[in-house]
Amino acid sequence: MDYTDYQQLTFERRDNGVLLITLNRPEKYNATDEEMHGELARVWHDVAKDPQTRAVVVTGAGKAFSAGGDLAMVERMAGDHDAVAHMLDEMSEMVYGIVNCDKPVVSAINGVAVGAGTVVGLLADISIVAEDAKIGDGHVKLGVAAGDHAAIIWPLLASLAKAKYYLLTGEMVTGAEAERIGLVSKALPRDQVLDEALRVADVLGSGSQKAIRWTKRALNSWVRDAGPIFDQSAAYEMLSFMTPDVVEGAAALREKRAPRFPSAAADAEEAK
């Protein structure tokens, strides 16, 4: 399999059929713009067809895993029906691509993982995170519903109560706390994260391939059963991009201030 047409993902082949994929926009903390989002959507199909790959490790270049969606991309999408519809298709490709890829995926969450970045980080079959990393789904703080991976996987991993708390408030969780509540597989000091992820992938790549892949397929039936929840949440997220709240959310982030969402102001006025 030739991965040379990818621009924002880099690929390194390791022993025992391990493929190391790196999100490579370190100057933007690996935030996902349209190009990276598209590459993260289609790469799982290529990995599934790649006869040389038996296990995958995904990490981020530099200090971050991924800082979520690029703010400029968010501003371009706001109110643009065609862009929103295209993003909805890619979002489904990304989520179902990871779930249905028969090769096991290990995430090495080496730093902050927000929004789109956590799709890969938490939907990976095994997630290794830095103890001091911050993980979160900040959609509500932007003014959009928590779509992507959040509604489908957070309740399965960390309980419905924890999922509601973090997804409704948009608060971040540390890697150490994420391990405690079951959101990730293992938390380690930052300098050990990638080595441990590669070690785990080495075990998976040298193990019984049919046994490992069929076990992944069976376990991911839990996730596939929750597919309608993902489809609904993703549609709500994209619908949110057609509201004025997302315009205000993006402006507030860019101006580093608290948002003044029009929907909250309207409700307050109506309550008078």
C-alpha cells in the first residue's frame, strides 16, 4: 500500500507489521482542517487493504495529539450547507472506518486531544495516554452538539453519568483521571506513551491474526449497536453549524473571551 498521497499524515513501517501514523501539523497542534479531516476519514480503508500492516499506532507530532477542529475550518463551515453535508459524510467514514477496520488500532495520546482528535484517540482499540494530557470534547463550548465520536463511545467507556457530565459541560479530563474512569486503557508518564503503544502494537502484530481480528470484530459489536446514537448525534452537530450560536462560539474562541450565545440570550429574554 502506497501512502505517498497523504499530506498531513505521515507513515512509518515498523517490525512485525506495525504501521506508525502521525498527525503532522505540529505548528497548529495537529488541529484538523479540511485536508486532515479527509485523510483521517479515508486512511482506515487503506489500512484495511494494506497486506503489510497488522497493527496500527496513531500519535501526534510535537506536543499535542490533536487540538480538535481548526478554527478557520469551523468559520468556513458555519452556515454552508454543502460543506456541512460533506463533513457529515467524512465523520461517518472516520468513525465506522476505525470500528470496522479489521487491524487493531492503538492510540498514543501524547498531549491534548480535543474534538476531532479524540475520535481517533478514544475509538482506537487500545488507548495509551500521557498522565498530564488533557482530553475533552469541546463541542458545546463552540455552540454545537457533541457529535463525532462522543455520544457513541463515551457512555460505553466511562458510564452514562460521566459522559453526560463531560459532554454537557465541555470540561477537560486529565489522562490520569481518564484512566480512572475507564475512558482510556492506560495512563503513563508522557515520555513513556509512544514506546508503550509501540510495544502493545508489536504484541498485536506478532500474535494470531485471525484470533485478534475476530475478537476485535466481536467486541466492536457493542459500538456498532450504538451506531444509531452516533448517526443522530452527528446530524445534530452538523445542524448546529446552521445556527448563529456557532458563529458566536468561534468568535469567542478567536477573541479569547466567554461566548454570549444568541440561544441563551433569547431564552433569557423569553423568561422575563
